[in-house]
Amino acid sequence: MKIYTKTGDKGETSLYGGSRVAKSSAIIDAIGNVDELNASMGLIISKISATQKLESIHKILLKIQNHLFIVGGDLASPYEINPKLKEVRISESEVIFLEKNIDKIEKKLDPLRNFILPGGSEIGAMLHLSRSICRRAERSVVYANEDYKLNPILINYLNRLSDLLFVLARFANKRQNLTEQSWTL
């Protein structure tokens, strides 16, 4: 497979099925934000070493990276292009995976009593950054949904994913014995 095709040299690209759209379109922005989110998770995974007691985070992030490829495929094939396409649709089972992990990890954390500042360990700070990228991706999917009929579970998935990234950041900091900094006025 060739890396370059020259078909995008005039500021357009193709969605699934061959329809051409401007690279500035809301759907391409959403796909790009999801891709950036996936890349940020790859960076976190590359930074996790076995000595950090974060193997469970590593495993969860690898699964999410696979989910995000499905999210990208789902975005690239809106229902109006092919409503019967099933293999590239994010489903409720992926949302349940996120929720189960949120519940499991939250049991290991102290309850929040105030807002915390993003940061802590390098991994914790990177997870907070991925969380904010995820929120941007979610907003861009909401925006793209105004022009395209998208899978409604996409928004649920990204919303829940940002919640999981928040608890993973807290968990990473706890596992590395770093105290979270409370927001103060």
C-alpha cells in the first residue's frame, strides 16, 4: 500500500464509499481529533514501565486504542453513506467496558471533595492531557453530527472515555504516591 496517493493535494479527502469532502469539514476535524487522542494514548503507553505499577493502565489503554480505530471508522462511514455497515460501529459494549473500568478504579481512590489540578506524575499529567483531547474530540463529534447522521453511541463513548481518563490519571498518581493538588482561590 502506498503512503501517498496525491488525491488529497487539493484539500479534499474521501469518506468510506468514496464521497469526497473538504479537509476542513466537521467530520474530518472529528476524525483528526480522535486520531490525535489515539496518538496521545500511544505516547502514554510508551512511557509506562513495568516498575511503575501501572500495568493495568497499559492494558486498558491498548484496548481503548483499538476502540478508537473503530470510532474513526465509524466517523468515516456515517449512516447516510451506509446504514447497514456493522463492523466499524462503536457499540454499547465498548461503553460498558469503559464504565466497568471506571467503577473498578474509583473503588481504589479516595472520594473527591474538591476540584483537582491536572498534573502529578508524568503519566498522570499525560492522562489529563488525553482527557482534554478527548473532550475536544467529543465536541467535534457533536458538531459533525449536525451535518451528518452519526452513530449516537459515539458521543456516549467519548464522554465516558474522558471520565475514565480522569480516574486513570488519579489512579496513576496514587500508584506513584503523588498527592493531587487541590484547586484553591
